[in-house]
Amino acid sequence: MRWIDVNGHDIAYREEGTGQPLVFLHGMSSCGEAWWQQFDAFSKDYRVVAYDSINHGHSANSPRGEMEPDRTDELEGFLTALGIERPILAGNSMGGATILRWAARRPGEARALVVSGMGIAEPGKTSFREIQPLDQETLFLPIGDSLTDTLRRERPLMYERYLRIRSTATRLEYMRHPRQRNPLTVSETESLNARIGDVKSPMLVIVGSLDGLVPNAKRLHGKVGHSHYHEVAGAPHNVYWEAAEEWNRVVAGFLAGTS
């Protein structure tokens, strides 16, 4: 693990391999370590990088009482700090949303985009999750329907690993003292319907069939005419974790076609 200053914040990241940069962005309350199965699969062919967004993982917390930094600004700062140009960006959930806003700002600058477990809401129906302060007793953050009960029954260690890696002191501190959402995040998300069609970079939209965001993922695919779409049968919101073998295979095939 390494740390780097990004826009005045201490950001933790991990890196393996050489060559074309492939940057992974985690979801809300997750962390860069959640991409370990993708590191195993892609680091032999790419310079694979994953960072912990502020208020997550092993990165710093933003000050209490101040609005949370914008995550797309954070992504831009991270890429600049590491000297990464024309990256491949892959993100799940919140990470996918960050990639979409970055791509709308920079329609043709990515080598490729992999948007996982995310899409575009209907016009006027964009919603943002409200985080209620966490109690002082909880140490392992609940995951809702991000993973399935089938995984819990059949591969309990994989289920428990996800609980452990995300429930860091940094994230628990944030969950007990939620910050105000950045207005730029809200405004750019609400304008995506009008802007996402301008994206020129190759795009893969991949989603689990059990994910409630399937309609949004299909809407994104429809708005970006050149995009590819893949639905993983029986997989939940965190499709990259629970169905890593198929996710990795589909992403590798997509990337091979963009080289």
C-alpha cells in the first residue's frame, strides 16, 4: 500500500504490474482492496491501480462539519498525481458514477470505460442515498443486497472478507459523522442524461441481473450508442466480487477489442 497527496488529502492506493494504466474505483463504503480478484486477473497485462476514496478504506477523513469533496475532482487529481494519461477506468456503483461524470467532462480522453453496477436514472428521477449516523456499537458495516444469501451460504469466507475489508476506522468515523454531499456531485449527476451521449471513449456497461439498477444500466447503454452491454445472470450489485470470474472474462474480452 502507498499514500499520495490528492487535492490536499492523504489518499491510500495500491499498484501492481506495468503497461497501460487500468484504474479501479470502488463503491460507497467499499475500498480499493475489494478489487483483489481483478488485480490477480489483470496485473500481468496492465498497470493496475486502485485507490481508497476520501472517507473510505485507509485514506484520510475530510473535516467534520464541511461538505465532502467531489469524487470526480478527486479522480482527476489522482490521475494527475500519478501522471496517468488516457487511462482505462473501471468502477462499480459509486465508482461507476464517478467515471460517468469524469467521462462527461472528458468525452474522449479515456482509453476505455467499464461501468459496473451503475447507469443513468430517468430524467428528473435522480436520487441520492441519505446516510443516517451510525451507532457507536456497530463495527462491521451492513451490506444490504450488495451480495447474495447464496454467497453467504456457499462461500461464507468470501462474504465475511467483504465485511472485514470495508469496515475500516476511516469509514466508521465517516458513517458516525456523515458529511454534506458536494453540490457539484449533485448537479453533474442530474445533468448526465443530457451529456453522457457525447462520450466517445469505448464503454462497457456490466451489471448483475439481480441488481436493482439494471434499468439504469440499460438506459446508459441506450444513450451511449457505441457501448457494449453485459448482464451477469444471478449476480447482485457487487457483481465484480461475487461473480469475479465472469466479470473478469467479459472485461478482458472488451479491453482486448479496444487495443
